[in-house]
Amino acid sequence: MARIHAHRKGKSHSTRPMQINTPWVSMSKEEIINLIVSMAKDGLKPSEIGLRLRDEYGIPLVKRIIGKSITEVLEEHGIKALPEDLSNMLEKAIRLQKHLSVHRSDSNNVRSLELIEAKIHRLAKYYKREGKIPQEWRYKAVIASLE
């Protein structure tokens, strides 16, 4: 898979081990779901929840044990937020805007901010079409810096 705004190739994903069963996991499905919900209420993103489950609790893949992904579990329990890749892009744009407010002549980062904003608009268009974010959601640089 190629990168969008770079002239190099990238690796789309890593390969996972073939083992389907996980005999070392001693927690039940309900305990894992309660753990996921409590971590989300503490403010962790789905990827951070997955890393913590893997590193601290020895749960390699939640979907193989529960049958649902972490985001599906969170949506079932009414915990809904922006998709993680979109929120990461928004945070990146805010960091660049803060940098550019101090260093106004940094023309390279002005260009990279334009590219990031193009990615944000592209992602927002996709998520609106899929129904993940409201149709009236808009990205504005001033609003993003205030959030």
C-alpha cells in the first residue's frame, strides 16, 4: 500500500500469528467487556485499550475471544467518539497550528498542514458517507484549535 502524500511505499499491516485459541487467557468474556468499558471511561482510545489488554492482561486479540472488536463493544455500551484516525489527524493539525503561530516563516510546515487538512477533509467525507460522524460535522482550523 502506498502513502498518500509521500513518494515511497509502505507496509499495509503486519501479519498475526496463526494460533486461534488462547489457553492462557483466564478471564471470561464479561470480565473483558467490563474491563474495556472501564478503560474507555478512564479516557483511553481503542488502540490504547488494545495495547494495555495485550501488555498487562495477556489478551492478544479481543475479537478472537469476544467475537467483537473494541470499538463495537464501546458502541454497544453507548461510548461513542470520533473515529480514532480522524481524531489523531485533528491533534496533529492542532500541534502544527501552534507551531506555525510561533514560527510564521516555516514554509515547509505550512505545506504539511495543508496536506494534513486535505487528509482530514477526505476522512470526514468518508465517515459522513458511512454514518460514523454527523452530516453537519465540519473541520475548521479555528474550531480545531479551540477543542
